[in-house]
Amino acid sequence: MKLLISLLLFINFASTPDLASIRKIYPDVAKSEANAKEFVAKLAGVSHNDDKIIVAYKAASILVDSKFEKKIGEKIERFKEGAKLLEATIKSDPSNIEMRMIRLSVQEDVPGITGYKKNIKEDKKFIATYYSAQGAALKEYLKDFVLQSKSFSEKERQFVK
């Protein structure tokens, strides 16, 4: 009986990863195919009904994973799936700064040919405007992102220093 309860608890907790562990590995997911696959696997159990921030990370995992698809048709399908999920998630909570950061991190790295770069200025402005109102942990995470982001100039980064 204890084994069954332990197994059920493990499955329940394994299906939805915690936000802190996701934040820890997210900055490195696009650096290699192994990192991307690990991130996809970690978020595989996340459904559209889970916490919206975690769903946004799932969308990002699909987008990053599409980069490593070998067949062009599959690459395009995965990319569209991830972009659609990310946009739907942001639409459900447009004032969420972390989801805006996720979209910005994706859009600054995708090739221009995808046409998925239209929110960069908007998301940069949103992050700069609402950064100071965030809690300490999220501010630190956002600061790390902004300082390494290709989208922010040195002058634009001043709001996090």
C-alpha cells in the first residue's frame, strides 16, 4: 500500500515540474540538442490547464526543440505548435512579465524568415516598465536575462543595475 501511494505521489509530482527548477535550466536549453531534449522531457507532462507560466515554458521547449528537428516539415510543424501555444498563453495573461520574457527570449533567437519577431520592442518595453514591481526572486531572474539578452543595448540595460 505504501508503495502504491509513493508511486502515485511520484507520478503526480513528476508530471508538473516546479518553477524554480525550470528557471534554473531554461537559460541553457538552446545551447545544445541534449539540453533541448531534456527540457522537452521535463515538461512533457504539462497540460494546457497547468500554471500558465509553466505552460509558457512548455511552449518555449517546443520552439527550441523545433530547431533540432531534421526534417523541414517537422521543424515547421513543431515551430508553429510552440508559437501558437505561447501566444495563446500570453493572451490569457498579457500582464505576466515572465511570459513576456519567455517570448522575447524565443523571438530574439529565431531566424527572421520565421516571421516570429514582431513582439520584441513591445516585450522589451513591458519588461523595462514593470521590472521594479516584481518580487526579489523574479527580479533576479529577469536581471540575468536582460544582462545577457541580445535585444537590450547597454543603455537599455540600466534599469536592472
